[in-house]
Amino acid sequence: MEDGVRWLDQDELATWMALAALMFKLPGVLDYQLQRDSGLTHFEYLVLAGLSESPGRSRRMSDLAGFANGSLSRLSHVVKRLEQRGFVERRPADDDGRITVATITDAGYEVLVAAAPGHVATVREYVIDTLTPDQLSQLKVIAEQVLAKIDPSKPC
Amino acid sequence: MEDGVRWLDQDELATWMALAALMFKLPGVLDYQLQRDSGLTHFEYLVLAGLSESPGRSRRMSDLAGFANGSLSRLSHVVKRLEQRGFVERRPADDDGRITVATITDAGYEVLVAAAPGHVATVREYVIDTLTPDQLSQLKVIAEQVLAKIDPSKPC
DNA sequence: CCAGATGACTTGAAGCGTCAACTAATGCCG
DNA sequence: CGGCATTAGTTGACGCTTCAAGTCATCTGG
């Protein structure tokens, strides 16, 4: 192992392991709470949330995929299931037949509204309220810098 | 929505969205690189790494699961596949027949050693070298605080 | 000393995500 | 205009994770 690789020193490694552990565990915590209390995955929640806050409670698929940080394929599968459950509807856009517009139904909106408080409470409990305001702004900058490296577009 | 819920203010929400996006995308980046260059998932890499740095290149399953941040069930499936590929071996512990001890083989070690430089380079590229030393220590504290909230045990 | 409880995994089925292939609509360029 | 490339989304198969159930081994109280 004596080649030109810049290995991580102890601090870097510790930081990385902590971040990696976070990446693995936080999704589980969020999914668990949402699933248990509302029958939604975090991704499904984001999809419904993304629709609910859009004009006309509608949004085209690729947009929504970007918002929810997932692939178009994944979104397509998820929206199909949400449609079967009666939480969203799909139809092609009037002006461009390639585009599919998803709309959240009243039923979907109700589920979302019912799920939101518990979800926000969980986010607060595990992240927001665990950190000081200073740490929150540090975290924001850090996360955005790393994100910018991963995905040079998308300012958020 | 005028109940007693403490919603997130704009800054809190932006921070959370950035962290959430990070949680979704970083695993993908790591998995992609490892898969492409070494045929390993990040989880498999962690399993092999966890074994390689343990005394006797061996470790009991539950230990390893904790180290790799996964469930025991998940680990069991993964180790079975790694065993079929010839990268690890399993046998019951001498003193307690309930315990399974996994050991990394020479072949597994070679794969790990071959994978490590590329993986470390990726971690550097997207995380470590993107942040200042100050940010790194901030991040370490932040991640550890959140982790402590999620999993009150496990000091790391 | 043995019967039930607990601990440490393993297994199988079900569901979700990814990848590659496919369909359909639109844009572009000669 | 007409054909080919591009864009947007869908689909199916496969692999992986989770969840619940099952298997042994070990402890423990009577």
C-alpha cells in the first residue's frame, strides 16, 4: 500500500465514518416513522409534498423526480402505486404529449396533511433540535458544498 | 394547519432539504464508483473493510453488522453472497455455537486492497477535499450529535 | 437437570429500486 | 414535408433489503 494514494488521516476517517453512519441510519429513522404512522415512505412523502406545494397541485414527472432526488424510473413506479392507492392522478400535458403531469388528489392531500406533523416532529427531534443555530448554518453550507460537487447544476 | 406543530422556518427547511438531498445522493455516488471499478457495493466494501482490520481478519456477525450500519439479516444475506464469491468464510465460534464468525479470505483481501484507493479517492473528491479543515471538524461534531440521538449507544 | 426463555443468527417471501430496453411525441434539418 | 435524432416517460426483469418466521445453542429458575 505504499503507492501514491492519499489515505485519510485519523480525523478525516472519523468524520467520514460518522457521516457515512448518518447516511445509512437517518433514512431508516425517517422511513420507519412515516411508514408506521402514515403508511408512506419518505420518498412517497416527498412526492406528495412536492405536488402539494406546486401550482395547481401538479407537476411534471421529471421535475418531481428532481425535487424528490430520485430517478425518473423510480418516480414512475412510485407514482403508479400512489395512483393505484388513489393519492395522485396522471395525464399527458396538453401542449406536449411526451410530458406527464401528476396531480395530487384530495385523498392524497389528506394523507399528506395527516403525515406532516409527525414527520416534521421527527426531523426536529433527530436533526434540527439536536443542533445549535450555528451548527445548522454550518450544516447548510457543508451540505450544499458537497451537493454542488455531486450535481453541478440544481441550486435548490 | 393552525395546530400546535412547530413547523420548520425557511432556514431550517433549507438546511433539512440540503441534508436530505445529501442523504439520497451520496450513497448513489459511492455505490456507483465501487460497483463500476470493483464490483462491490458500499455495504460489501464496509463488510470486507471491517473484517480486514479486525484481529485474525475475523469478526462475529452482529459486530460486523453494527460496524457496517446494517441489520443482522441484511448482513447475513450479503455475507452469504460474499462467501459464494469466495471473499469470506463463515464458521461457528468454538466457545459459543450460536455465534458465527466471518473471516475474509485472501481473495477477498485482494479485492478490498484493489478497491480501496478508488473508494478513498471518491470520498476525498466529494466530501473531504470539498470542505475546509474547519468544516470537517464541524461536520464531525454535527454528525456525531445526530447519531447519538438516533442510537444512544455506540460511541464509534 | 430439564423446560422454557433468551440470544445469535438464517431463511423465504414480498416489495422496492435500478438498469436496460422500449414506446411515443416532438424537434430539427435538408 | 419527411425522416432521424432527441426528449419524456413507462415497463419488466433482476437483485437487494426488509420483515416475519424459523432454527439451533445457551442460559436460568425451579
